Amino acid sequence: MRIKKILRLFLIILLVPVLIFSKFYQIGIFADDDVDSFEMQSYVLMEASTGYVVSSRDEYKKVPMGAVNKLMTALIAVEKLNDGIFEYDTELTASLNAHNAGGAVIWLDNGEKITVSELFKGLLIGNANDAAIVFAEEISGDTQKFVSLMNERAGELGMKDTHFTSCANHDDENQYTTAHDTALLAAELLKYEELYEIMTTRIEYIRDGKTELVNENTMVNRYNGITGMKASHTELSGYSVIASASRNSESYIAVVLGCTDSKDRFTVAGKLLDKGFLFYKTVVPGFSEEYMKPLKVKKGTDAAVEVKVEKFPMLVVSKSHESELSAVIFLPGYVKAPVRQGQRVGEVAFYCGETLLYETPLITKNAVEKNTFLKSLLKLMGKMFK
């Protein structure tokens, strides 16, 4: 009997950590199963470096923008800073227009000088409209010209379903975006790591301590690996959050727009980010160019030309299906001369199981001239007199 009790106790000791682990593992498995039960306009989970959408709902639905426009204002400002237009310690002057801004502000006086660094803090931590106006007027001369620049930049980023009408003000039925477009904007802003510290600051003081800034994004001090971005709420747009996080070289962006409850946006964003980190990873597909035979060249000075992959992509795959990665090569039987170096002659497709993940061109490593009678004769003579 004593031996049975000892064995029973030993089994319990073994099973306790297994049960505890199973409990936490189940939380991970069902991390986003109940996301769709929350009331919101749309959401998207995007891998930051590839733009791959892991999960979404109504990601292309046009919705009121709220303070999302501040992210575009910040992007253009940091791009101009990197172009040398101004520096972080450069002092800019607030206009009467900035002083008269309503809504969220840092209470700038007409003619007050404030550094670019503090303006970024006011814009990204405090959602400050007057800070946005100072940037807009410094960069473009007036806010309307800056709005044109915002829409132009949106077009360059592929934000096809976004329209800006202001660099600062919130509610406007003619100012809209989508979860997908917002994620594209966030991915571009993530290239500027110098802004991470600002975007993840919970409380800050500027203007010699006269203005306290409190970050509406409560995820900044409680989500592991958080790098930014912004939370906002307006009557027209509801409660929204754009949250980005990185762990072990993996980076994801969660965009949640139009929630009816303030806390729900953070809960949903956290669950989406958890899904990315728990169940997906970015990989460079294992593919060796050694298996590609030279491509036959007709009527060329050389009989064949070597081929290579133009660009090896980063792919986002489910961790449970990583072993199912494969590549399929598409090449013609031959190519006619002349052949240019870098000429596209085929493509390689990367699959996960039967799902196409990415296609990239196959290009020639070198040029091959078209053969002529004279070139053939000279080549023959060269062989004869070697």
C-alpha cells in the first residue's frame, strides 16, 4: 500500500505542471477565437515587414478616421526630419492658427517656440491638434497644402481607400480610412525606430513641465514587446487603436477600428498580436539555385544562360505548417538571343501546402549576344588556332 501511495503522489507531481501548461496553452490556442464577438467596425493583423495579412474582418471597409490622421502627420514630419529640413532640437514657432486649435491640445501660445522633439511628443502621446498644425505649417506653409501632401503620400503607400481632409481635426465624414490602409501606414512609420520611445511613453511632461501628456494607448506599459502606435476616440469614429509589437525579430501590427467600448479595442488588439507571435513566423524559403539547370539559348553566341532568383522573399507561415513549404519553378524550354543580363525569363512560386504564398521572377545572370555568321566564323577560327 505504501508503494502505491508513493506512486500515486509521484504521478500527481508529474501531472500538475502538465495541467498548468495545458491551461496556458489553451489560452494561446483560443487567443482570438472570440474576437468577432466584440462590437467594432473592422480589424486587421498584419506582419510588419512583409505586409502579409494574418487575420482580418472588413479590412477594406471605409470608416471614419478619428485621430489616425495624426500618424500620417507624424510620418511626413519624421521623413522631413530625416531629409534634414529640421532636427529634433530645432525650435518651431506656433501660429495663431495653432493657438486657436480645439480638441486635444498642448496649449501653445501664439508665437511660442517649441522644439521638434516636444512637438512629436505632443502629437504621438497627447494627440495634440496644435502640434500637428505647427508641423503642417512648417513643412508646407499652410495646412491645406499639407493635406494635399498627406493624400499624395497615402497614394504612394498604396492606401487606396483613404482620404485626408485635415492634419489635426478629428470628425469629418469626408475623412476616412480602412483597417488595411492604416496598417500600411503603421508599417511605414515603424521604419523610424527613433519614434518607438515616444510612442511607448505612458506619461510625459513638456513646455517646462506646464503640459502633462498621458498616452491613451494603455498597451504601452503592459504588452510585451510593444513598439507603438496610437489610440484614439471620437464621437464619429468610436474607440480605435493601432498597436505594434516585436519579439525575437518578429513584428506585427494590429489595427482595431470603431469599437463601442474603450477597453475592447485593447483586448482585441492584444489577442490579435498574441495570435501572430504564438502561431506564425517569418521565414526565408529554403531554395537552392544549384537545382536550376542553365536555360537553353537559340541563335546565341552561347548555348545556354544561367538563371537566378531575382529576390528571395520573407514569407509568413503557420508554425504548424512550416514543413509544407515548397517551390515550383516555371521556365520555358529555351529563350532566343539576344538575351539581356537581368532579363526576366520565368518565375518561381512558393507554396505552403497547396496555398500560393509568393511569386518572384527568375532572371538571367549574364547577357548572351545574338549569333551571326561573322561571330561564328571568328569563334571557329579561335578554336582552330588555339
